Amino acid sequence: MILLKLETYFAFAIAVVLISCAQVVSPTGGEKDVTPPKVLSLTPENEQTNFKAAEIKISFDEFVKFVRLKEELIVSPPLKYDLQTKIKGKEITIAIKDTLKENTTYVLNFGNSICDIRENNPLPNFSYVFSTGSEIDTLSVSGRIIQAYNSKVEKGVLVMLYDADEDSLPLKELPTYIARTDENGLYKIGNVKAGKYKTFALKDENKNYLFDRKTENIAFDTSMLVVNDNIEKLNFYLFQENHEKQFVKSQKEQTSNVTLNFNLPFDSIQIRGLDTNIEEVLKVKEIGVNKDSVSLWFNEMDNQRMKLIVHDYKTLNDTITVKVDSANKKLKIEMPATHNFFRKLEFTTNTPIKEIDISNIKILQKDSTAMEFSYGFKHNRNQLYLAFNHQQDSNYNISFLPGAFIDFYGKTNDSLRKKVKFNAEKEFGNLTINIHSSIQDDKLLQLLNHKGDVIKMVNIGVESVLFKHLNPGNYRLRCIVDRNKNGAWDTGNYILRQLPEKTILLEEEINVRANWDKEIKWEIEYKE
């Protein structure tokens, strides 16, 4: 009996132990591994001279992998054939298939492409350097790549040096030395031999180290670079050459009219029908204020398609199809409820206006007193204004009786009554810029909104510029050095050895507040 109890006790104890061992316990873990892989050995050694090996082996203290190798790896000078890379455990093998140049220092810059397996910790900016000659070249060239027009830094741009002075080199030959810009637009070409070099920067779209696409952004210097010592702050200003041809960018069809928008302003434009005599069906043709659009107003048609030939007497000769559905369309008036106090009362119609009968137009003050007014067209005959002695922060009642407007189709407007308000000066701010500059060329001053869009531009002909009636918000200033005095920024051209016009951006944002006059000083000078 006692023996049975002891056996039962021991069986129960063993079961408890087994259950305890089987319980799942959360891992205690430790701090996250943030240590990059460490190089244990290189064969041949780094900075090896009289290099003759066809293969390089790099051993690490942990398992490694490549991350974005094609984007990160840069070989200077570039090789005709890609390096053949292989990873086995903790070792990387690099096979060189090219015939290397004599007495040349090579740099294999892996960037941040070598990472550990577990946590993706990169080995930052790892480079392997060797020379086929008896010494390692040690000079360097560094600087920044900046967009010429908007002054933004540019990542991923190739900066290249050529040891000859032929203009065709960037178009057909690989460079002597090369580097790529980082996220801050910075570059550094290391292990450069003393000498004279042609400089060229390229946003390489097809990754062949050649400037062979018109859409590729480039930068260059018109003079040879003399390298006798380390060179710093050698900045380049990136631009895209202007090879644009004229074309119809978009077309907008609105009942009786079609608006054609072009990618470039034009001097003149011809539009004719391919299957229709356009003179018989066209009512009005209006050119946009910036000479980059055309509005066509057709006779009343019921859902009709026609083909048009658009020609600018230069490069444009395009055929487009348009749809017109203008039958029985009413004349409509669009007028916003709020207007700027420093402008006239502006409104639009959906068709061009031929006649105006002012006896059918009434403008009443709050006390019902009638206001005298004049009228006119802004840019086109469907953009109109009424001018009267309106006051700030005031309301007016506008009445358009039937017959106030007659369009080119003989249609008249329905009765429209609208209450409108003019805002007040206190809702806006003013900005005065006092300018000092030793730059003698003509200069243009651009006011940019927080998105970087140009909202105003003036010639700097005086020492003080005033921008009035600005909406509250943050603004930037940009100066364009207008060398050719054409009132616009001009890009560069490599074959013509023409650099883009320089721009200077005010570093600080300017905050403009409502009902406030802001005044700043700006010393406009070239920067290194």
C-alpha cells in the first residue's frame, strides 16, 4: 500500500517537471544589433600597388548580402564590363573581366550596398582601392550639384573627369574618373592623379555614362580643371537643354468651343479643317494672353466631330479631332461672390459676347443707391469686368436683366441677381525688398509661394521692390541674372558651350502676415 502511494507520488512529480519544461516563455532578447559588418581580410590588400589580380576576396565577421548594388556601386575609372560579384557566407568575391589600364589608380566604391543578413546594417561608404602602377594617386575633387533654376540639390548625378579636352568626350567616351552625388547633392572624386581635366556632370537616364539623350540633365565648365592639390567646393549647376518642339499639349471641349493648349508660346498659329471648311463653321478665334493657347468658337452644331490641322510654320504640323455640341446652348454668366478690393469686378461667360446693353445692368449699394460704372473685356470676349467706385469690406447687389448681354450666337442672358463682396486691405500684407548687388547684368526678381511656384516677377531696375496685396503665408525670393536681357531664365547648351543663366535663391523663408508691412534687405551676390 505504501509502495503504491510512493509510485503515484513520483509519477505526479515527473509530470509536473515535464509540464514546466514544456511551457512557452517569451524570449528575453537583447539590444538590437546596429553594428555594421566588419572587414576581416582583403585579398589582395586594400591600396595594393602593381595590381595584377583578376579576383578580389573580402571576408567579414558575419554573413553579408548586397542591397541595391547596381545603384550604389561606382567604379572609377569606369570599366567596359561589369564586375562579377558573388557572395558565399561571410565572403564576397569580385571578378574583374576588363583589361585594366597601366599606371592607373582604381576605386571600387560600394556605397552602402554591403549589409549584414540579420538587421540590414550597411557598411558605410566602403571602398576598395588599387593601382596598376607603383603608387596610389591621392588627390581629390569635391563639391555639390545644384539645379540651375530652382537651386535644389540633386541626388544620383554622375560627376566625371576626362583627361583630354575634346567636346565630344561626354557623348562617346567613358570618363577617366567618376563619382555619384549623395542625398545632399555632395560628391567626392578620390584618388585623382595630378593633371588637367575636362569636367562634366550627368543625370544618366540609361546608365551608360554617356550624354546620349536629349532629356538628360547635365552640367559642365567651359575651362579645363587643373588638379595640383585637393579641390573643394567645385559646384556644378544642373540643367536640361531646350530641345522641345511645339505640340498640342491638351484640348478642352466645352459645348460650343474648343481650347487648344500648347507646350510652348507661339509667334503665329494656323488652324484649318481637314474635312471641313473651317471658315464656314468658325465664329470666333481667340489667342490666350500668354500666346500658348487658342480658343475656337464654332457655329451651333449638334454633336459633330471634325478633323483640324494645326500648323505653326516651324516644327508643328499636327492633326487633331474635336467634338462640338453647341446646339441650343444657353448664355450663362459666372461671377464669384468675393472679389479683391484692388481689382475691378470680374466675371466670365460661357460664350463670347458681341453686344452689351448697360441699361440692363444695375449695381446697387447696401442702401439701394445706384452706382455709375464702366465695362470692358479683359483678354477675350468671354472675360469681362465692371469698374465702379467700390469700397473695401463692402457689399453690392448686381443685377443683369435679360438682354444685358448678347453673344455671337444671338443668345441673350437670363435674369441674374448676385450679391458680391469686396474684401479689405487689412486681409493682405505688403513686402518691401531693399536690394544691394555688385552684379552688373540685368536681374529679374521672382516671388515664390510655399510650393515654389512663381506668383510675381519684376525687373530689378531700382534698389527697392514692393510686392503689394499678398495673401498671408510663407514666400521665397529668387533672382535670375538675365544676361541676354530677354526677361526670362535661359537654359544652357553643351555643344554651343553656353552655360545656363545663374539664379540666386534667398535662403530664408519670408513670413507675410495680414495687415502688416514687411521689409527686408537682400545682398544679391554670387556664392561659391
